[in-house]
Amino acid sequence: MGTLIAIGAGIAVLGAMGAGIGIGIATGKATEAVARQPEADGKIRTTLILGCALAEATAIYGFVIALMIIVMLK
């Protein structure tokens, strides 16, 4: 049973990996957008920060679920 709990928690934390990749891609695209249109810097930055916050929230949800799996099922 303990092994299955660890596997479930590991799968739940995979959301953090996806969020990290998503934030990296978004930051790269925002940098390209600012390089092409420097006058749109403020709008691009605002959209980037909002998107990064949403992606990071997904990672935090995965982490919390992993902790709940470990604590509740032991």
C-alpha cells in the first residue's frame, strides 16, 4: 500500500513539471513579443504575469494533492 501511495503522490506532483515547462515557453514568447513590439511592453508583461500565476496555481494544486495523498492515506 505504501508503494502505491508514493506512486500516486509522484503522479500528482507531475503538474509542477507541466507548469514549469508552460511558464518557460510563455516567458520565451513574451520576450520575443517585446523584441518585436517594444511599445506593447506593458500589455505583454501584464498578460505574462497573469498567465504565470495561473500556471503556478496548477502546480500548487498538484503539490497539495500529493501532500493530501501522503498524509490522509498513511
